[in-house]
Amino acid sequence: MKSIYLIFLLSLVAFAAVAQTQLPDTPAGKRVADYVQAFNSGDETLMLEFQKSNMTAAALQRRTDAERRQMYKQIYANLGALELRRVVEAKSDALTVLFFSKNKLWAQFSFAFEAAPPHKLTGIGIDEVDSNAPPEFDHATSKPTNDTELAITVGAYLDKQTQADEFSGVVLVAKNGKPLFHKVYGLAMALQNGKLLSPEYTQWILGDPMSDPPARAAVKTSSNLIKTMNGGLGIAGGAPGINAIVEQDIASGYTVIVLSNYDPPTAERVGRQIRSWLR
């Protein structure tokens, strides 16, 4: 089975506007304020009434009333009531707003409006942000003006996060199929600092490569854990149409990452072949 999307181990969200803590006094701002009031009510009927009064006919035709009710119910159950933290971007036909929810999650809402009066909503997009939003969200820097600046900004941000032991993983930023930035951060450091696994598994990974593993309950991740013969660490996981592995040989410094759009074990198979060339 072939998937139409590619997964990345991605933990970076960039916000570009100067911090604002109030909605603008514009037709778009007023509609968003009414949206938040309806959303925070927890009342599916009230939210449906808001949508019918504030969204364009074309936007309403995309889903049935029952579908909109169910979608709101799921989103509200996940987030809870919203608290405005920052207006990320404000235009006459678009508003992007960062909220912190009752369930202690950060979420960015993107509202699109008609360019002409009465400026009804044409769409709403929601991106859930890491539950531990970094301090940079409250101290936004200027938006990079080109791809080179973007790569430098991303690298500096991730270096800071890694040095603070707040991030370990893989980041890839691409444009039109060409990588602008790609780097692996701190897998070995995170392992040695006990961030990835329980103490029992950490000791096993770093110890005798031929020893028996501890009880499965000691693993902190739901992915499949791999210990390579050369004393390395690998994590693999997947589902139909998705398969990924991240493996690192601590002694040699080699890191192998495979992201596959085919069923498991395609990534593991490719990873095994690459490892055989590194021995």
C-alpha cells in the first residue's frame, strides 16, 4: 500500500509576527472573537449557529451539519476552552492566532475571510503545537527573508534547544523537493542522559551487546527498539503505508535515518542494508 504523504520526525514551528495579545478591531477580528466565544461554550448547537451566520455558502457546503457538529465535538474534547495568547498575523482577509487551551495545549488557528464586505469566513485551519511551547513563542524574531536566512535561523534555534537538553531528534526543511536544512540532533546525548529510555534499558544499550534485554515494560516508547551488534541504538515504527527508522552507532558516530511511504518493514530492510556497508 502506497501512502500519499511523507512523515518527518519534525519538532519545529516558526512564528513570524511581532507579539500581539488582542484581536484587531476589524470585521475579521470581531468574527474571530465571536468564534472563540462560541467555541468556548462547549455547545455544539451554538457553534453550528455561529458557522451558519458567519461562514460563506461555499464554505458551508463542504460539510454537512452532522459532520461539522462531530468535528467541533472532537476538537473541543482535545483542546478544551481557548485562551488568546498572541495574534501571529493580521490582514484584512486573514488572521492567524495562537491559543493556549484548557487542556494545556498550544494551538494555532488560521482564519481566512472574504476580501470584500461582509468579510465572512471562507475557512479555518488548526495546527496543534507542542504542549511545551518554547519561550521563543513569546519573543518572536523577525521572519527570515530568504532560504539561506531560514536555514541559519532554524539551525541557531535548534542548537539552543539541544544545548538546553530540550530537543533530540531529526529536522528536515525542504522546498520544492530540495533540502534547505537537515540535521540530526543529540540522539546519543539524549540516550546517555536518560531522556529516551528507562535506566534499565539505557544500561543495556550502553553495556554488553550480547546481553539479554530487560523487561519490555522498561521501554518508554511505543516504537520497536533495536540494539545493534556494534553497541548502537535504533528506533523503528510504522503502520500501513508508513515506516521509519532512526539508528545510531554511538562508537562510530554513524546515523541512519529511513522514512518510507510503503508498508513495514521497508525502512528496516533498507536500514539493514546500509548498516552492512558501514561495518
